[in-house]
Amino acid sequence: MEFSYWIFVFSILLLFLAPGSSSIDNFHQPFPIVEPDPGHTKLRLSREGLEAISRITTPISAVAVIGPYRSGKSFLLNQLLSLSCDEGFGVGHMRDTKTKGIWVWGTPLEMDIGGVRTSVFYLDTEGFESVGKSNVYDDRIFALATVMSSVLIYNLPETIREADISRLSFAVELAEEFYGRVKGQDIAFEPAKLLWLIQRDFLQGKSVKEMVDEALKHVPNTGGDKNIDQVNQIRDSLAVMGDNSTAFSLPQPHLMRTKLCELKDADLDPMYVKKRDQLKELVASIIRPKVVQGKHLNGKEFVAFLEQILDALNKGEIPSTGSLVEVFNKGILERCLQLYNGRMAKLGLPMPEQSLQDAHERSREEAMNAFDEQHFGRQHAKKSAEQLDEEMKEAYKNVLMANEYQSTRLCEELYTRCEDTMDQLQVLRLPSMAKFNAGFQKCNESFGQECVGPSKVNYEQRMMKMMGKGRSLFIKEYNQRLFNWLVAFSLVMVVVGRFIIKFILVEMAAWVLFIFLETYTRMFWSAESLYYNAVWHVIVATWETIVYSPILDLDRWAIPIACMIALGILYCRCYLGRRKHGSSWLLPLYNNHQKSGSNRARSD
């Protein structure tokens, strides 16, 4: 009973766990991973095929077979997998294409590659040039298979045509864009090993290697035909494959090709069986795990990589390597733009326009160098570089606007400060040209040093007008105010000399100055001629020396100094005089009479 109980519990657990383990019961079959849309112009993912790949946790490698439709790709894959047509990829014997999109064999081959346990998937692709499809669709299939695979088998019947070379140039362009990196640096993904596989009825004559070399020779162009130049450029670009390509020939398995699925190995051409086994060994020898950004991909990572590539291929009407390059360069472009923005953000705005331009050039050069070191591709990366340059120009325009705003704000603040300073200098209690000039020069120097940026020129002109006007107004009022101050000063000194210090020479000098200013100057000099007289210049120089110096500014300290002097005089008159004469200074009681009368005899 106890044993039956545990069996029951275990069964219940299996019921709960089984649905979540996988929605596919049998992986030993082909699955579509990429399907065409109804218009046969774009591709979309098939989830059941992706599920077959996602479950793999070991590094993945993919072998893809591409080529024209009705060229025996599906049959070839079944032969490489040692599968019959009934259990392997579907093989069609009619004049339409059997495989739609890209299919994968659900059970990978487990191989030890360089000490790395690798799961090898085999991919079957839809044939080129079938009826009812656009060239755009074929190019997408070609590009996707090229990017996904570790080994790309280019299956061609009989010979190599010009169209085959042109289509292959697309794969080579991918190689140039993604693999043309400085050695030792990270790359987007390692190139697929290209295998030219030509199936023909007889193996006599030229070898496949000779056929490939001859097909890739330059076409003579004595007339300078642009189309031939383009053909030759394609051939030149194929040189990038170099050691990354190989060639192999395979005879036809049997004369009755429609009966191939019904035949056993014993019924096939012995030469075909021998060459097929050699092809298996060749493919196994060149397989490598799929590497993206220097890392082996497992099932889930491979699916994410596939989604990224498919999105890039579908985003434009016409697929191009540029669309793929943009996907991989997008992150690099954003990082380089952030590098530029970071450098520009560290600048202390506002700053002179030339300095800002120099900083922009340095930051731009640093960002472009970083992009050149990291970007994927050679030709189409130019578009990404141009985009980066345009975005940096837009960012620079924003920096220019911010610099102009900060410059205007700073210069306006300095201008307002100088304007307030000039207004204060106009209303000095004691007019002083020296103090006005010192304040004028200090304001002008601070403005010239602190006001920077594009607004400086405009505000300099405003400053010159404002300060010139303030200077003219000050000079115009300076002589008259000084004259009035000297008249008032002479009267004050008269009072001081007569009543406070009681020094007749000070009083007389003050009267002379007053009479000179109010009488002699008005009788013999005009108001204008007075200011140009040498005597007046001496008076002005003496006044300036007394009123303002770097050590003493009477305009600021006149009242405190006057109060201190008055207190000093009062102290001397009250305290020291009292000690010397007793209280006689304050109360004159004629003490001499008291002293003389004290000797008299008191009368009754």
C-alpha cells in the first residue's frame, strides 16, 4: 500500500510538471524558425522552431544550406544528417519550392569542437528565384542565413553563374561590414565558413576550385563600361573571404532524381556516396561554435540574436548590410555621443566662442576616434559615422545656445553692476576725480575679464556708451561741485579758527580763500577760465590728494573723522583746560579779587 501511495504521488507531480516542461513532445523533426509573411516580402519568427533552439544550454553552431530552388538543398541536408526523406526535411518533386522560409532540424548533433561541447543545428532555406517572390525576399533569406550560420554551404547545380556571384557579394559585404575589424578586438560575430558546393553530372574537366577562380577573375573592360566596373568591384570584394572559403564538388546521386527518396545508399552512385562522406567530414572539420561579441551563444542567446537580426532586415523595404550594421553600431553610436556630451557638459559656460569651438573639435575628434575603434563595418559604417557627426552637430548647436544664454545672463549682470557703480560715483559726497577714475577702471577691468562669450561684443559697446556718458556727466558737474565745496570749506574754517581753536591765522587764511573764490574769481575770471587756470589746477590737485588716496578715502571716512576731531577738541577744551585752570574756564568768578580781599581786616 505504501509503495502504491508513492507511485500515486509521483504521478500527480508528473502531471503538474509535464505541461511546463515543453509544448513539443518530439524534437526529432524539422521545425520552421523563420516564415514569410503573406506578401512574401518580409520574414517573421516561428515560435515552435525557436522553442527547439531555446532549450539548448550548450554553445550552438549552425550549418545552413542556401542556393536556387529545386537544387536539392533539402535532400543534401538529409544526407548530411543521415536521415531518410520520410523522417528528415521535406523534399519536393514538383516544380515549386517545398521549403518556405528557414527550417531547422529539431535534434542537434552533439560535437566536441576544440574541447567545447557544441550543439550543431542544420538549417534548410527557401530556394532563390522561385515564382511569386521578390528579390527583396530572397536577399533577406540570404542575409539571415549568412549571419546565423557558422558554415554556409552555397549549393549550386552544374556551374557558377554571374547571378550567383552577385548574390554572394551580399554575403561578402556582410563579411566586410562585420568582420573587417582590427585583429584582437571584439567583433560582432565571427564569419561563417563559406563552402562552394557544386553538384554536376560528371566530375571530369575543370575542378571546382578552378571553376571558382575562373568565375571570380576580372572581366576585361577596355571600353570603360560602368556595369563591368561594378562586376569587377564585386569580384575584388570577394577577396575578403580569402582563406575563409573552400570549394567542393559532388556528383549527382542518381540519374532518376525524382526517385532519390526511395533509394538506399546501395542504390546510389558509389562515387556520390564516397564524396558525400567526404563532405560530411569536411563540414565537421570547419564547424565552429557561434560567437557574438566574443562570447559563445547558447539556445536562448541565439534566439535573441536572431530576433535582433530579423528586426534589422525587416525595418527597410530593401534589405542591406547597412541596416544590419546600424543595429550593431547603434549602441556604439550612442556611447560615442554620450562621450561627446559628457566632455561638453564639463565645460564651464559661458566661455569664448573660439575656446568653445576648440573644445567641440577636441570632443568631436575623441568621439569619432572611439567610433572608428569600435564600429562594425567599413563601407556602410560611414552612414553611422555621418549620423554620429550630425547628432554631435545638433548637440553642439544646443551648447552654442546655452553658451549664448549664459553669456547674456552674465554680461547683463556685470553691466547692471557697473551701471549701479557709475550711479553711485555720480553722487559722491566729496567729489573726487581720482576716486571716480579708480571706480571707472575697476568696473571696466572686471567687465572685460568676467564677461565672456558671444554676448561680450554687444555688451562692450553698451558699456562704452554708458561709461562714456557717465564720465562726461561727472566731469561736467565736478568743477562746480568742487567750487561749492571749497566755498563751504572756507566758511567752516572761519568758524573753526575763530570760535573753536581760536587761531587767528587759520581764520585769516579761510577769509582769504573765501574772498578769492567769491570775489576775485568772479571779477577777473569767468567760470570757464577758472577751471583752466594754473592756480585752479593746483587747488584741484591739493583737493584730490587730501580727499582720496589708496590709504584714505575721505568720502567714506569724512564724517567719522570729523566726529573724532570734534570730540578731541572738546576733550582738550573741557578736560585738560579744567585741570590746568581749575574751574575758572567754566566759571569765571574773578578769583584774583578774592585773593586780594582776603588780606584785609574784616570790618565789623
